[in-house]
Amino acid sequence: MQHNVLILDFGSQYTQLIARRVRELNIFCEIFPYNHFPSDLSSYKAVILSGSPFSVRADDVLHPDLSEIRGKLPLLSVCYGAQYLAHFSGGEVAPSDTREYGRANLSYIKGGETFFENISENSQVWMSHSDTIKELPTNGVRLASTHDVENAAYKIEGETTYAIQFHPEVYHSTDGKQLLENFLVKIAHVPQNFTPNAFVGEMVAELKEKLQNDKVVLGLSGGVDSTVAAVLLHQAIGKNLYCIFVNNGLLRKNEFENVLDQYKHMGLNVKGVDASSRFLDELADISDPETKRKIIGRVFIEVFDDESHLLEDVKWLAQGTIYPDVIESVSVKGPSATIKSHHNVGGLPDYMKLKIVEPLRMLFKDEVRRVGATLGIDAELLGRHPFPGPGLSIRILGDITLEKVRILQEVDAVFIDGLKSWGLYDKVWQAGAILLPVNSVGVMGDERTYEKVVALRAVESTDGMTADWVHLPYDFLMKVSNDIINKVKGVNRVVYDISSKPPATIEWE
């Protein structure tokens, strides 16, 4: 895999967006914690330092070793990164006199600078900091200002080092993508060769070399990620790929049968394993969401271990892990805290002798879909909404019972079928229903009821890292609510979740 741009994460909520914008330029990039990045930088063409919620003036300042980067590789420092360079290189950083957060406009741009090519004065940028650069570092040259921020951008004479106090990665910075292109393409000369076709060619060749004639077992889920991973592996190793689809008892209504039928025409070797009672027995009386995830991860691996022993000489376990799974599972001092554990990230137990192969580990969800299209996978399958690995277990708040699973499957089916029949499904990134651990008083047929409450959730997103709730039509919500209450025994109240990510997550657990 090509390693073109290294992004060092100082904990900014926007770090993943930097990667997204860079990828949109068809440039491959990777995010590493500021204090755990590769020692061999020979394959990188440029480095970006992210923002941070921390201050460079703090006693426990996040202090990376830039000795192999500064002056040796083109460097772009964003927000905290810009203040870090100033503070430790002869400049001055102090608390802002005014609150520097939100939209601002460039009031000055130094002429003749490639860094600001095709960006005009008054361009809108997004600020998000409480400190500001009062004095530029040694050899610093001011490149841009806003009304309130004199040193909004600067460069270091004698180096290919640039710094900005605003965030080009957010959509509110209207010329942010242009600025990133100016730096990466025109200044750092990074090749724009990270395309779906190129990825498929490189990955198939890499898988052939890595796996040789080894047998690989893969867990299919019916979703986009595992399907694309399966087709990539099938192109590389053909009949040596053995796919297993496990029913954990927490799938959508009729999904086990429907998914197996879906794969019949794809040339894949797929075996269905119904382990629903095994999962539900292990989850009995468990309410804590992290415990649920870990139990499901453990049982999932145990089922795979059992199944792989039925096959001779299997050496590898393939997984559909994607980049947001990896990012959200990282936890180091400063950079993005662990949001949730993922049962397909972090390795296998010692007793399981399989090695892991993850062909999609470096891709965002929308990139996976584009790769799938390049592989010729059916558009309807690629358009499927993401579904969490732990399934309905994390959409049933509290303990899990067969009756709760039944109720939620029925509610979910009404909601998803409704989205499809109203032509709304493809306008939504992800949708589902959540069974709440509360009962609600209601009236049905002149009788008092005391039954469950369900919440409906529908979000729009590009890759799941950030998401906004979807403004579904009131008529649709009214119809779905009536259908759920009339058709699903045990539910007498429906609510709609209108929170965005952040601060809320897409799933409730």
C-alpha cells in the first residue's frame, strides 16, 4: 500500500475529516497518534499536524519528536500544530483576546504564494481555538490574516513548512479543499493516484503474495464491508476462500435466510451457521453495552474457531474491518479517545491459531462502496445501510430476551420497509429502531396499556465519522408510527431521535 501522507493526531475532533479531504484528492493518507508514528518515514511525501483540544502552553503539552520531519518533509500544521511550531520555535502563543471560534473571513492574503493560489480575500474559514499566535516563530512569514487573527497563516523561510490557525478540513472553510490541494499537489508534489481501480489492483496483488495457497475463512454479514472484502479475496485466492455467515440471533427479521439467498449468485463458497441460541444464552441478564460487545466478539470468535476446525489447514481469518473501526478503537494520551470497542479490531485470542487479514482496513465506508462498484458488485447490495456488528443487542437497551428481539425485529422491519416503499431508503445513510428500557402508559380499544417505547433513528453521513439526523416527512413518520403500534404487539409509543453525531453517536449503545 502506498504511504503518501502522514497525519499526526493531537486529539482534534476534526482529525478524521483531514483524512477524508485528503482522500477526496485521490491521495492516500494515514492517521497516527502524535506520539506513536512510524520510525521509517521514507515512503511519505508530506506530513500534516492536526488540531487539538489541548494548549501548547500547558504543563503536559503534547510534545512530538519532529526531528525526522521538520525541514525534511513538506509539513502543514493545522491550529494546534501551527501554535506548537510557533511556541517552540521562537514565537509567542497566548490566550486569545477574543473568542476565536466559528466562521471568519480572510482579510489579507500575501500575493504570489502557491499555498493560497485560487483562493481570494474574504474566503470563509473556520476557527476553533482559545489560544492565538501573537509572534511568529523564527523565520516565520505571515501569509494570511482575518479581522481578529493577525497570524492566520504563515510559512517558515528555508523550509517547506506551512501553518494555519483555521481548519481547512471542515465544510465551513469554503476553500479548504483547494488549500489542501495547493499544499499537497503543487507544493509537496504528492501523486494523486489513490483510485478504486488502483486500490483493487494493488490489494489483489498484495493478497496473492501474502496468502499464496493458504486457506482463508471469512465471516460474511450481508453488509457492504464483508461482501467487498469477500469479492476482493475471491479474486486473489479463488476456491481457497471459505465464507461463513453466522446467525447470532440478533439480525434483522428474516435476514439470515435472505442473505444466504443473496450470495448464491456471486460465486462465493458460503456456509450458514445458526448459532443464535449460543449467543443469546451468553447474553442473558447482561445490560452493559461494552460487556455485550465483548461477549458477542468472544462468541463470534469461538464459533469461527469451531467452524475453522471443520476445514482442513485454514491459516487465516479475514475480516471486513474498515478505517473508522480502527480509528474509533485507538486510545492513547491526547488523541481521539476510544468511543467504543469493535469486536473485529484488536487481534485474536492466543488459543485461536489463525492469522488476520483485513483488506479494507484503510478505507472509509464510501471508499469501500466505490471499490465494490469497481468489482462489479450489485448496486442494491452496495447501497445497503450499515448494520452494527453486535446487531440488535446494542439497539435493545438493557438486558436481552427472545421477546425483546422479536419486538425489535418487527419494529425495524416496519421502519425499513417503509423507507423503501416511500423512496427514502437511499437518501438515508443508516436507519434503525431502538427498544427503550421503559414502559409507557397508553390506551388501546378503551383499555389502559403499559407497553414498550421504541425510538426510530435515521441519519445522513458520508462515512459515519460524523452524522446528522434526517428530516423525514411528517406524513411518513405518522404512517410508520401508526403501523408499528397497530402491528407490533408490545409497543404503544414511538419517538424519533433528532440528535446529531457529535455529540450523540449513531447507535445508542
